[in-house]
Amino acid sequence: MPENSRQRADARALKVADLVAALKAAGSRTITEETVAADLADGAPSNPDGTVDMLKYAAWILMKENGHGD
């Protein structure tokens, strides 16, 4: 998350490391930067600047796990 605790992260534009930290804080035991990088290479949505929208990423994961979007 942002180094300055007074800053708020924009869930629509997270750096991969911040996305991983947020998902771990939410209870994920398996998420890693490598997992996210592999997902992005596999077609997970990202913003033009390389950041990730957490909600779009979560929706993509759910669709993938439920056999949609192949």
C-alpha cells in the first residue's frame, strides 16, 4: 500500500505489489506478485500504465475459476 499511511490507494489503479498486499490483507493465502504477473500474461485486465483495477481483476479470477472467458 502507499508508503504514507495518510494516502489512500485507488483500488482502480494499484501497482502489482499493492494489489498483492491488499488481497493478502483480505485473507488470500496464495496470492503472490508472480501469480498476478502470470495472470496478466494470461489476459487478466490491466490499465494502460500497468496498474491493476482490483475489482476487474477479482471478476476476471472468478470468471476463470468458473470456466468462463476461455
